[in-house]
Amino acid sequence: MPSSINLLIIGDIIGKAGRRALTSHLASIIDEHNIDFVVGNGENLANGFGTTEATAHEMFDLGVHVLTNGNHCWDQRDFMKVIDEDDRLIRPCNFTEHAPGRGWTLQETASGHGVAVINVIGQVFMSGTWSCPFTAVDHCLQEIPKDVSAIVVDFHAEVTSEKIGMGWHLDGRASVVYGTHTHIPTCDEIIRPKGTAYQSDIGMTGSYQSIIGMKVEGALKKMITRMPSRFECVDRGASIFATIVQINPATRMAKNIKRIHIPPSS
């Protein structure tokens, strides 16, 4: 088996623009960086609001191994059935116990390395009634087999302090802990003292000529008037922001972490 696993982490993939960008570039990213395993956040795949079976399979066909989710998990009602049927789709593990689907999954690389992916959602400034993310992640770690080669944690949360806290909480126990949800990439990628790679937010794969992926007019109108306004995804001109983490499968700890950025082609 290879002496390292190269993980590609893609943050929130926003609507058609994000999907188009990955259609154009994901294969070449995988080839250029010898990527073994790809994780993306899919909660905004369907025009910015939730995931559908079609948009999920579009990503799987491109080479994504696991799609995580977040607070928009149930925006597409048919997804409740889909997530129960496909273990490549996960939702935050600290949702209610009555929620369909699962909070973590175990998949394999082509070379046979087991990669566990955990999804969890934050509590600070996040509307919802989910349980403590720290306790929920600890429960997941107890369930994951001891012989996996990597453990990946997507923490879908609003504030950097809560994300940083999770990074420290899991230092030495997870291979990589990273944030999603804010749609803005952070440049704080680091390997913590016990070997866990960390980044506060991967950033979105979507149009940055927008307000977090949405057309400026509608989003700005709501900010100014405080009245309901229609939000629409920008459907072209996406940038890809992602992070590559190299893992030593013998220790499950990170050897390297680096951000990548592919600007829009037009």
C-alpha cells in the first residue's frame, strides 16, 4: 500500500456554477496532485439550497467519494429518502436521532485504505436544535473501527472560535478537522502539535462575484430593507477553493496541508 493518502477537501459547492467548475477541473486536480480520496460539502448543490439525487450523483460521477451536509440538509424533501439509501451521503451527526441517514461513513480508497468521514454542525449563531457537537463527535469516534487509515471531520459551523475549539478537541484523534458553512476560505491551515491538520473554513466552490454564492441584488435588498427577498444562485464564473491533506496511514496523522485555488476561466 502507498505510504501516504492524499485527501482533497472541497468546501460548500454552490449550485450550477460550482458543479460546472468541478466538471471542468476536478479530474485534472485529482491527476496533478495524486488524489486518493475526495470529500465535498453538498448542502448547496441544488441551486444553493440542499442536495438532490441528481446533483449528488453528478458529483460522484466526477470522482467525489463522500458528500457531507449542513443546515440546508432537508431543503430538498426527496433527499430524506436518498440519504437513507446511499452511504456516500452523510448529514451532521448531532441532528435529532429521528433524522434519516447517518452522521459518519467509512469508505475505501482504490488502494484499500479505509477513510472515515464525520459530519457535525455547530451551535453558536446557528439556527436549529441540534445537540452538543463535541459530545456527538466523541460518540462517532467510539463507533469507528480502530484500523481505519484516516479520519476526516467536516465541522459545519458559523464562528471561528467554535471551529478552532473542535480542532483542538480532536487533535491527535482525527486526521483533519476543517470548517464549512461561511463560504469564505481562511488562510489558517496548520498541523496541530499532535498531528491533526486544521483549517477554519475551506471556502466555497462557487462564484465570488456574488454574496456567498447568491446574486447580489436579492441578498443586498434583504440586508438593506430587512424584508423578504428572493435568493438566486449565480450560475457561472465559479472559483474552486479546496485543500489537500497528506495523511500517514500508519499513524492517521497529517504530514502536510495546503490550500489550492483555481480562478474562473471567464
